[in-house]
Amino acid sequence: MSKMIELREGDVLIRHVRNGWEVLTPNEVDPEYIDTWVYDDTVGIHKALQQLLWDHLSAWFQSKHHGGLVVDVSDKGREEEEDE
């Protein structure tokens, strides 16, 4: 049994695809339509995700006066960083 995903105002659906990330949100003017954004991984899969999160969830990020998400992208693994 399969169900259709029902997106409502304010919903953000993020999915990882072969060449990056896809975001689906209801259109602000006509919620019957779905807006689609693709963040391809040519800049790197982690940087693409970081940009996607900022573009669609920036209200949830830490600001000067409020707590929130902080996302860092590192080119090194934890073990390599610890060795420095």
C-alpha cells in the first residue's frame, strides 16, 4: 500500500538523489503546485547540503541573539583534525 505525500504551507521535503539534493515545498502563491529546487553536488555533497539548509531553514539557524542550528563543513576527518 502506498500513500501520497501531502505537503502543506511551511513544509520542506528534502531528499538525497544521485547527483545531489532535491527540495520540494508548496508554492507560496498556489499551494496546489510544488516548487522544486536541486542542489547538485558539483560543489561537494556536504557544501550542497549546507547551502540547502541555509536557503530553506535559515530561520532555525543560530543568530546574534538566538540559539539555533550551526552547520560546519570540514575537508578533514575527525582523526586528522585531532592530530593537528
